[in-house]
Amino acid sequence: MEQLDTIGFQVRTLSNMIGRYLWSHGHCREMENITGPNGWILGYLARNRDRDIFQRDLEEHFSVRRSTASKTITLMEKKGLLRRERVDYDARLRKLVLTEKGWELHSITMKDIEAVERKLVSGLTEEEQSTFMSILEKMKKNLQEEPEKTKGVEV
């Protein structure tokens, strides 16, 4: 099987194409080095503004390691996009809260995401979109399962 024939390669290629499309057609250049993951985190925090969100929530939702989430949050704080605030019920925890700048960039990002989403699904039926999303969920679930053991060696 050639690399071009693999689903993983095609998904990665599509991801790169989406990034390039956003860069050339969106407001990315105007947004002071905001990365894709920053935009997704801004969106997640905005959608969940009615509850306390912590670093561990980002780790779980985005399937990233603690160190990755920590570095990303720290950089987003330095950029003025979010801040960590104490919560009354546990002195160890710091919830993540969007700043005014974070809310502004979230609004711009949402317009860009909506535009790329329209482009991606152009020409696809509702059924095709639903099937694609169902397949993606199954693949994600497959990757979350414990690795298979082959002859006593983990794969």
C-alpha cells in the first residue's frame, strides 16, 4: 500500500489544505500569530462560557497531553487571549477565562471557520456529510481503544 492510499495521509493532507485555505482566505495574517489550536481553544471556551473550564478539560476534549495543553495555555496567556482565575471551591484549580481580546478573535475566527466549512461541504449531500462524520467518529474511537497485543508485544 502506497502512502497516498492511506486514510491517515489523506486526512493529514486535508488538514494542511484547510490551514492553507484559512491562511490565504481568512483573517489569519491580521491575528497576531494566532495558531489553529488557539482558535479551537477560543471556540471551546466561548461555547462553554456558562461553566468552569480547566486545563484538564482541554486535555480531554482535544486529546492532548498535559504538557502540550500547559504550553498552549501559557502562550495564550502571554498573547492576552485568556487568563487563569481561582475558583472558590478548590484553591488548587484555575479556570480558564477569555479576555476581551480573546472574545474579539473568537468572533473573527468563527467567521473564517464558517467560510471554510461551507467550502468543504460544497457539493456534498446531507447524507454524505452525516456518513463522513460517523466514519470519523468511529476512527477516533478506534484510536482511543487500547492497543492490540500481538505475540506478547504491544503494537
